[in-house]
Amino acid sequence: MKRALRSLTLALGGLVLLAACSDSPVEPGGVHAGSPPPTAGERMASATVVEKFNEIVEVDDLQWVPCANDGLGEFVFLSGRMRVAGHVRVDGRGGMHANFNSNFMDAVGVGQVTGDTYRVSGTQKETQHFGEGRPEILSIRSTYRLAATGGGPRFDVEFIVRMVVDADGEVRVLDVQDTATCN
């Protein structure tokens, strides 16, 4: 599951780059030499949405569930769909801001040893901020649950990433939190 979510994150990042390299010209907000810098409100007012999307992607992955199979654990094959929606915008100073939200739809899991079935639910929110000569900021929060039908185990996962890369390409902050609980 983490592999699928990380792959989704890379795919979403690719969409950001495609939007950034679009043939559509984007005005940087009308800042002229000698003019006072725009206020934050003026920059937001001049923001241009470059790309919006709302897609359905297929999910198929294996997730280890340690509390399944009477505590012996087993891999659960996940399948279904995930809705991914978001937008990319350019602010009045050329900075790019991307927001993505995704959630599972019609996703199920099947235990590879027991055959137990699981209902899969969860969401992911990702934001990215970057621009030439600026630090890049990435934030991801993903939570999901595999709940066995018929009173079996419930497996909850929370995955949080915060990363800041300075304008020189050096990683200045990297915070990864990954928690999983069986109930």
C-alpha cells in the first residue's frame, strides 16, 4: 500500500511538472521594474490556475497486515479505484502551488492465506510549493484503513511526510512519520 501511495505521489508530481511546462503562457502578475512589490493579497488575486484535474486511477497492491491470520499476519491483495483531484496554480511572483486530494472508492482486499475480505477506505492530501530560486516544500498526509468483514481485524495506517529543499537543492527538513495499528 505504501508503495502504491508513493507511486501515486510521484505520478501527481509528474502532473505538476507537466502543468509547469505547459505551452500556455502565464503572466507573472504584472510586476514592473521600479514598482513597489505587490501585497500578498495582490499576489493571490493575480494567481492563475494552470491545471485542474479529477481522475479515477486503478489500485492493485499488496499490504502486509500483521494482525491477520490469527496474529500470524498475511499479505492482503488490494484492488479497486481511487479518485484523485487537484489543481496547480502560479502565484503573482511565479511560484507554483499544487494541491492534491485522493480517496479510495470501491476498494477491497483479500487475505492471501485466509481468504478474508477487507473493506479499504482512506484519504491522502498532498501540497507542493516551489519556484525558481525558492525552497520547495512538500507535505503529504495519508491515512487508510483495512477492516475485515465479519468482525475480523482492523488495520489503520497513517503516513506523514514533510520535506523542505532549499533553493540550492539541499534537503533542509525531512520528517517522515509512519504508524500502523491493529485493532
